[in-house]
Amino acid sequence: MTIPMLRLFAAVEVPPEIAEELDPHQDDLDGASWREAEQLHVTLRFFGEVPEPEADDLDAELSTVPSGWALRPGRSGPGWRAASS
């Protein structure tokens, strides 16, 4: 049996008012790959490919960050959507 792997990262969301200010400048950076404003984030740590059971453990650990921080695991790959606040 193959254990599913997930590409994971921990990130802080960019507040909407800052994302709106960045939007007009996106075209000024050649070679940059931008996301929609609601998907902008600052990656704190890229974990790479992680077995799904370990991803659940990582999610549990990151959920212990004190309130007031917008820190959560980001998951990318088939079947995963961005976490909602």
C-alpha cells in the first residue's frame, strides 16, 4: 500500500489591505509568479513531500500557535484546497 504524500508549507497570510497595495506592482517584476490577492502568503517553512499521517501531526502542532497569529499548514496537491480562516 502506498502512503499518499503531500507538499506542505507553513505560511502567514498577507492581510487584504496589503495584498491590494501589492497588486498594481505585480506586473513590474519580470519572471515572478503571482497568485490572486486572497491567496497571497509569506512562506515561513517549506516542508516538501510529507507522508499524509505526518501531515496530520504537523497540522496538530501548528494549531497550537498562540491566537492572533495566522499560522497554519498549507497543503498543495490533488484534493487539497487552501485552509480557510
